[in-house]
Amino acid sequence: AYHLSFFLLLVVGVCWAQYSPNALSGRTSIVHLFEWRWADIALECERYLAPNGFGGVQISPPNENVIVTDPWQPWWERYQPVSYKLCTRSGNETEFRDMVTRCNNVGVHIYVDAVINHMCGAHAGAGSHATCGSYFSAKTEDFPAVPYSGWDFNDDKCKSRSGDIENYHDISQVRDCRLVSLLDLALEKDYVRSKVAEYMNHLIDIGVAGFRIDAAKHMWPGDLKAVLDKLNDLNTKWFSAGTKPFIYQEVIDLGGEPIKGSDYFGNGRVTEFKYGAKLGTVIRKWNGEKMAYLKNWGEGWGFVPSDRALVFVDNHDNQRGHGAGGASILTFWDARLYKMAVGFMLAHPYGFTRVMSSFRWPRNFVNGRDVNDWVGPPSNADGSVRPVTINADTTCGNDWVCEHRWRQIKNMVIFRNVVDGQPFSNWWDNGSNQVAFGRGSKGFIVFNNDDWDLNISLQTGLPAGTYCDVISGEKEGNTCTGEQVYVSGDGIARFHVSNNAEDPFVAIHVNAKL
Ligand code: AAO
């Protein structure tokens, strides 16, 4: 029996490595530092992410992209590749290598947003308006800096009238035609697969730990697998020999389309978009939803299996009306509800969690649509991205929101690490929007999203003692800057959570015991 289980472990370990985030043990979340400069990420790894137990960073696409001038340098220009050279508004290759090295050295890993489904838009023009100055021509599909030429694109395969994806119910169209006019690479060609793999292997050799696969829905799972099969194991300077890159594929599956997230399980994890859309609906109390219904959150709500899911409350698209999820998505703009949603996500065992970290932009709704949804990161007159400055109170300046530095969110990232591996336990609800649950004997959380007070004794599962609520404050030395919770010998504690509290939830865990 011993030999058999050892053998199974080995097989499972080898074949399933791409589902594992490759984070240090006990580090259970990553943060998307959207549009940050590499120099700032290196500093953030050292001064904040490592000391607070973050497992890694999803970075914006590091490869050369088109410089879009109408509108002026939108954030989305980075999803229009021109080559696989590592220079963008976030920095050049030297800065990229420095970031990866410094973050890895403090145990914070880097996950690259890999844009490999397409190159730039068909109307992007020609010349050298690209972030490394490489020449390209969208019209003739010429990208000499890779090089790709007309032969390397899917035009002949696409059967839609316009050449763009017109119908998401037609699987071939979704995968062989152009997503919003972006020139669609022919990933069935070994040459294209090899160029993409060469790019990804360059990043792996520098030391990255995995990839978000952009627009995975728009690639055939088998074509993507052929690319992934060409990838190197991770750099043994920081990872044990034989470790494969973590793969999470952006597949938007809200139901109702023929392409399913599960079609991609053979390659790695998938983004579970139902998660943020549903959680937003529940916390907003729309459509008759209430937090009491969260008792069977996870697979019980029709989500993909937990070990196949990458979850998030909002992402860089749906926080500004792009992609999918709709109006229910909670973001930093709705800070009070947002903190509850992120708190719930980080306390709940389902999925591998990604925290969003945004920049502020001048939202301007005209007929219900934000006409400034394109606005790029805080930048100077010459187009350079402004650095992330840190204020005396640890928040960020220069219009960087830094949700990951909000005390409530940072402390819940730590909570998730502390309760890692503990079961979902001691659920309680009032049949409405007051709910509580624990994670075995390590942590307990209580929410009051009703319009009245909560004052109740609950079984926490925790050892007796005085705990510091990590939402209203945190443990500093042997004192608590927030509310205290007293757990008696039988595990029961009294919770008082006012519906008028700044943050109407309370969280305690064994590392915040006084
Ligand atoms: C820009 C311009 C375009 C222009 C293009 C080329 O905006 O007008 O044609 O340049 O010049 C980002 C931006 C795009 C931008 C692009 C390139 O968001 O605006 O285009 O860079 O610069 C689909 C894809 C998904 C994609 C998402 C935005 O499936 O992969 O659209 N996300 C990723 C990135 C994103 C990036 C790209 C891909 C491209 O995260 O930042 O685009 O690299 C349905 C489908 C979804 C589909 C959405 C939106 O969703 O299911 O698959 O996502 O439509 O088209 C309900 C439904 C839900 C439905 C949704 C919206 O919620 O339940 O299923 O409605 O209809």
C-alpha cells in the first residue's frame, strides 16, 4: 500500500503540476498589480507583499505592444502585441529581470499575462508606433520583429462575414475569427506554436512561476496544449526541479454559450467568472439574493471544481464594464460592499484567490455607460507611467488605489494563509443577510449585511482566549487596535456587529490572539 500511494503521488505530482500555483507553502493568494511598473513591483514585493504573506503578482503583459493614439494610450493597448520583446510602459527587459529576481528572492512569484491568441487590431495601421519601436504593418499582417507574416494568421479559416467573431454560439467562429478585430494567430501551425513557446520559455528562464492565458476561449484547447507541451520547467534557482508553470486560462463562461470552462481543464485552471458576478449580486441583495444562500457557495452554485478555479471579485475588464459580469460586479468604487465581498472570498475555501489592485480613473457615465472606460494608468505628459508612491498611512498616492493595502483586505489575505487546509465549519445564518462561518479551529468570520443590528453568541471552533478583530483593527505587539472578541472554553463567543459599522463584519484567527 505504501508503494502504491507513493507511486500515485508521483504520477499526480508530475501530471497535475500546472494546477498548482507554485506559491510558497502557506501563501494562498496572488494580487493583480494592474499596469504597475516593474520597478514599483520589485519594491512592493520586498516592502509589502512578502511581509504580508502574498504568494505572487499577476503583471500586465510584458511584451511589446501597439501605441494607440486614439484614444490616447488606453490601458487596453497592452492587449495588442507587436512582438515578444520585453519592453512596455511598465519597463524594459533589464527592469523585468530585476523585478523577477527580487520578488522571487523574497518568495513572491510572478505570473505573466500572456497575450498569445492574437497580435494587434486589424486597423492599428503601420509604422513603428510600438513600445520598443519595432516596425509592423497590421494591414499586411507583417510583424518582422517576431517574425510573423500573413501565413501565420487564421483569415482563411474564419467563416464569419466580417472576419470578426459575430456569434458566440458558433464555436469555430469564436476560435478562428478575430476577437474585436485583433489579428488571430494560426495556433494550429507548429511555427506559430514555437514562436509563442519561445516567448514563454524566455520568461520561464528568467524566473516567472506561471501564466494567465489571455483570451483562452478564443483558442482551441488542443492548440493551446501543444504550446504548453513545449514549455520548460521552472528555473531551478527558485523552484524544485521538474516544476511546471502554473496555468490559468481566461475563459468567460457565465453559462449559455457552447464553450465551457471545463473544455480547458486539460491545460490548467480556468477563471471562474460566475464567482464575482454572483457574489456581487448577493452582497448587493439584487434579484432576491441573500447571504444566507451562500451556505453552499462553490460547486453548489454551479462553479467549476475548486481545484480548477481561479477566483476574484473583479478583474481589470469587468471593473470598468469590459468583458463579462455586468453591473453586479463590485469594485473599489463601492468600497464598503467590496471589502465584504473580498473578505468573504478570502475566508471561504473555494478556489485559488486573486486580489485586484487598481488605478483610479475619471469615471463618466453617459446613458449608463462609462465613456472613460479606456483611460490608461496614471501617467505623465510624456506618456510614462507614474510611480506608485506610498503615503504615511501606508496607502498609495498618484491615483493608485492599492486595494491590496487596505487593512481589511491585507488582513484577510493573512487570514486565508492562517486557515489554509482547515475545513469550512460552524456555518450560521439568520435566514437573511447575517451569516458566519469558521475554518476548523483556526479562524472565524461574521457578516452583518442586514439593515439591523447583530448581537449573538456563536460557536467559533476556536480555542479559548481573547482575539483581535482584524477588520476593525489588527494586533500590534500584544495590543489590539480594533474590537476584541472573547472566546470561552466551549468555543462560544459573543459578536456584536452594528449594521452602521464602517465595515459590518468581524474576523478572528489564531495568529491574532492576544
Ligand atoms: C480594443 C477596442 C476595440 C477594437 C480593438 C482592436 O476596444 O473596439 O476593435 O481594440 O483595435 C482589451 C479590451 C478591448 C480592446 C482589446 C485590444 O477589453 O476593448 O479592444 O483589449 O486592445 C471577450 C473575450 C475575453 C476578453 C473580453 C474583453 O472572450 O477574452 O472580451 N478579455 C481579454 C482581456 C481584455 C482584452 C482581451 C482579452 C484581448 O482580459 O482586457 O481586451 O486581448 C461575452 C463573451 C465573452 C466576451 C464578452 C465581451 O460575454 O462570453 O467571452 O469576452 O462577451 O465581448 C453577458 C454574458 C457574457 C457576455 C457578456 C458581454 O454578461 O453572460 O457571456 O454579457 O456580452
